[in-house]
Amino acid sequence: MTRRPRNSVKDRPARITFLLRRIRKLLRPVAWASVAAIVLLVIVGLVRSAAPGGSLASFRERLGNATAFAGLRITHIKVDGRHNTPEPLLRAALGVTTGSPILGFSVEQARKRIQTLSWVEHATVERRLPGTVVVHLQERRPFAVWQHDGKFVLIDRDGQVVTHEDVAEFRQLPLVVGNGAPKAATSLLDALAALPAIQQRVVAAVRVGNRRWNLLMKSGMHIELPEDHAQVALQRLMDLQRDHAMLDRPLAVIDMRLPDRLVLRPVPTLNTDAAGNPNAPKKPT
């Protein structure tokens, strides 16, 4: 077999190869210049939008509309963690729907709007290109019903009002009444939860003077708790019930406000006349 000598004319690149190499060398700086120009335009747009009279939102809208022609539109909206937040309110707070430009809205502004909803404790909004928006919700957990000025609202453990709508659906929750009740309810209701024999007899916990609690029992009895150490008083009441069935007696009030004594007030008896009418005055003797 005959070998061709190296560096022969046939081993040299064709003219077209040289031409393509030269074109690539010329195009490389042009491409970098184009990228730099695009970046510069974006920076200028952001600067103008941030300047007085400019609008970042309008720039974002223009960017979203421009990229929407390339197919960057919202095709799916996924919501995780929604149980009680009304869906129409959530959609309105999000501010976009399927078909909207996915780059045409601020996820941070959407998150802030969603967190103003009463049921929402924390929210995140994610934009997943090319067309998905994901909303993660952490909702407030109803802890008690608060009666105030003749109205009923749901509150959470922190005393934050959750909602005043559809409260009847949560009627199994404890009822607290009065000024200051939401902020002070957690410690009392946790103490009652540890004493189910007392808890199951309680109709409502009434805040008195924003200082202490009275318990209204199903029998109509009132338990007057001290301003301090209410948990100790409840444990004492539990001992009295176990040893003396105190809650089963015909008592109107059990006053536990003083640590060294217990004041019992019986249910008042009604005086009746011969016809059985109540509250008749006693005959003189």
C-alpha cells in the first residue's frame, strides 16, 4: 500500500473550511455583543422603572407580555395546604389565572396579598418555568370561639382572629367571653384540657376585668378562679370533686379567689305562696 506524503496538497483544508472558520471568528464577538446589549437593555429598563416616574410593575408587565409570545404563560396553578381559606379569595389575592404571562407578576407581592387573608398564617409563592405557579399555605388552626359584643369569632392559640364566618361549624371548640379573653385563653384552656372531668362540664370561660376567669358550668354553677395560679385552683377543684363530689352539689358559686379558703354559695331557694307562686313575701311570724 502506497502512503501519501505528509503535508501534501490533498491534506490541506478546503477553501470552504477556511471560510467557515473565519465566519465563526467574526460571529463570536457579535454574539457576545448581542448578549451584552440585551443585558444592558434589561438594566436600563430596571433603572428607569426604579427612577421617579418609572414603574417596576409596568416594566414587569411589558416583560411578561413580551415573553408570553414565546409560550411563557401560566398553564397550571397548584395550591398546597388549603383547607379553610375560601378559594375565590385566594385566587383574587394571587392576582393571576391560567393564561396570564408567568413573568408578568411579582411572586413577592402575591405572597404578601395572600398573607393578608385571615385564615393564612404563612404563605409562599413559587414560579416554576415554563408555566406552573405553586402556592404553599400554612393556615391558622382554630383554637376557641370568642364571644364579644354579641358576636362570635374564631381565634387561634395566639389570640389572633381567624374568621367571623361559619363559626357554627366549630361549635365543638371551647367558648371564651369578654375583653382580653383571646390573649389569655391558651393557658386556661390547656389547663382544662388536662382535667377532662372538669372540662366536660364547662360551658364557657368568662374573662373578668381582664384579670381573671369565671367558669360557667352546665349546671349553672359559677367557679370563680383567682387572678394568679388558676391552674393550681383547677387542680384543687379536681381534688374536691374526686373526694366530695363538689360539682354535683346544689351550689350557685364556688369562690376560689383566695388561696387559703373556699367560699360556697348555695342555690337560692324561692319562697312560694299557697298557690305555688315564686318569690312570694314571707308571712310575718
